[in-house]
Amino acid sequence: MNMHEWLQSPLYWHWIVGGILLVLSELALASFFIIWFGAAAIVIGVALYFFPEISPTYQILSWTILSSLLAWAWFKYLKPLSIDKTKAGLSAEAIIGETGQVLSVPIDEKRGVLRFPAPILGADEWLFICEDKLEIGDRVKVQNISGNSLIVKKV
């Protein structure tokens, strides 16, 4: 079988080997995009094994459509599940401006404790410093950070 004949009627194993090569190339490229072209080629190869009468035109058309659908499904449904929506590991900008509730008020040199509705930078309770007179239950807004403590102002 010369190259021209092969292009006119690829066999099922051509699709499977090509798909495996595309999936393996993902290891070197790490784009997580080419894998869908490889997966689609493997599916076309398996379909061609069971239905060998599929024409090359429909094989390529099916591969194009399936590749596009798999890539679209990845970006639409699966990739958003892997995005870290917490603010863990971010800088001060992630916490400045947040509002929390006072759990204990600062007394003398002791710092107060506040709680955020959701964890911020990995914790929901933080030590704070405040120049305002506070009571338990007051709402405070983060103005700055001093070491491991937050500088807050009464809301």
C-alpha cells in the first residue's frame, strides 16, 4: 500500500496508533488540548474496527467534530472544576477590604480575634489590631496587615 492509497482509506489501526501518539505527545507539551484530538482518533479507530465500511471523508469529518466536541466539553465543564477558587497563597490584596465579625476584643497588648464568613488565605479566624472601641459581634473591615495580624477599622 503506497502513501496515496493509505490516505484514501486509512485502516482502523492507523487511527488508533495516531491517537495514541497524540495522547503521548501531551506528555511533552502539557497543554491538555492535544489529548482530545488523540482521544477522538482512538474512538474513530475503534468505530472503524467495528464498521470498516465508513468512508475516509466521514472518518475525517467525524474525527474533526468529535475532537471539537471533546475540547469544548473540557473547557466548558471539566476545566472549571479544577480551578482553585480559594484565595490561599495570594498576597495582601486578597484580604484587604474583606469584612469580618469580632469574636474577641483586643485588651491591652493582646490582639483581638475576628472571623470571616468564608476562609481567606486558608483561615477563617484571624488576630487583629484596631484603634476603634469594639464589642463582640461588631463588623470590621481589613485595612492592612501587620505581621500575622490584620489592622482593621470598625464598619
